[in-house]
Amino acid sequence: MSERVAVRKTYKLFIGGKFPRSESGRSYLVQSSNVSLASRKDARDAVVAARAAVKGWAGATAYNRGQILYRAAEMLEGRREQFVALGVPGDEVDAAVDRWVWYAGWADKLAQVYGGANPVAGPYFNISAPEPTGVVAVVAPERPALLGLVSVIAPAIVTGNTVVVAASPSEPLAAVTLAEVLATSDLPGGVVNILTGAITETAPALAAHMDVNAIDLTGVTDASLATELEVKAAENLKRVLRPAEADWAADPGLTRMTALLETKTVWHPKGV
């Protein structure tokens, strides 16, 4: 019996619900696997995909978004051993599953907490309701590779935003494997887009992109790069989230969800 030739997996980008190679044709080696090295053109393609998905995802019912996030948790649970084989500790996978479920539960409750009827002087109904910001660029933290990734993606999409994620260049395998989970979780194409490769190449392109509405700099550890991204983001008044170092094991709270929401207030005359 002849010995089999090992087939080395190529980890591709995740854009618009599909898994394309980088348009540049570049890749780099991580744990004996080829990983696509995203270019600025790939970043622009991802923004186009994210923008196209905004209307349908933001327009879906909160209940439906919650069900899809819960399905992602189910699928992630089913792939637990695959993540462990990639070097993600089992307890971290369990924590990532629990965090998906936690955010899924907030999908149809956040509007009740942060919206409501306002008392006004006059015969009017005055109602405030939270709405998604739009397309959010996210620089994912390096570690914990999976829990950190889930903790920045889930709060952005549960409220109706779509995201373009610049994954950690040193921990990309968990990110692309998570993309495989999302691709089989009923999540519409374009809601989550994941780019692997050099953050110094993709993040500035996302920060400067005029069709990106907000940027989360959680994974940026270089102070000079963070400042550069903030300056680029200011060109079209992007909302910038630059949190302090996070304790990913702690209760996540609501800050990451509310930071990426707008509030719309509607007046309506009362009937006689």
C-alpha cells in the first residue's frame, strides 16, 4: 500500500459569504498551513460586501438575528475538537460558545433597555429606538484567539451592524475556522467578512474607507498605528472604539453593543 501524500489546507479569506483567495495571490505560512495574505483591494471588496448586507441584516427582526447567533453557537460547539486541534484551549472554546449564546439572548432585549417612550409637553408620542451604525471595521485581538474574536464580532452584529474583521496575523487559523462555522450558521453572506494577513496593510485601508461607519481598534497594540487609524477615521467622522485592555473572561456587559448603536427619536401626534 502506497503512503498517502498529505494535503496541506489553504486558509482563504471570508468575503460576502464565500472563501476567495487574496486577489494578490499572496499567502504566508502558519502552523504548516497556507494562509491568504489580504491586500487593500481585498479590504475594499469586503467593505462592498458588508455594505450590501446592511439593509437585509439591519431590517431582520431582532428575534431572527438572535436565532442565527444561537445557531452559530451550536455549530461552534460541534467543532470544538477542531479548534482544540488548532491549539485553542478547550475551556476557551467553551467560553466562546457561551459568549455567542449570551449575546444571542440580548438581540431582542436591547431595544427595551435602551429605547422607550419619552414624556413630552404636548399631545404627542415621543419614542426613541436604537438603530445599527452600519458597516463596522474591527481589528481583532491577538489573544485569546477565539474568545477575543467572538467578543468583538458578536456585539457588533447582534445589533444589526455588519463587520469587516482584520484578524490577528499571528493567530489566523481560529479566525478562518470561525468563518467556516458562520458560513454554515444561516448567517447571510456579507454580514461578517474576515481578512487575514498584515494589519498594517488592511487596517489603514479600512480606517480611511468612506463607506465604513465605525472602527473598533481593540486589537491594535501599537500606539502609533492606533493614532494613524484614528486620524484616517476622522476624515468621514467614523465612530472610533478604542477600549482599554480587556478582561475577556469577565462579564462583557453592554458597552460593546451600545457603542455601535445610533438612537432615532420619532414624534407622532396622539389621536383624539
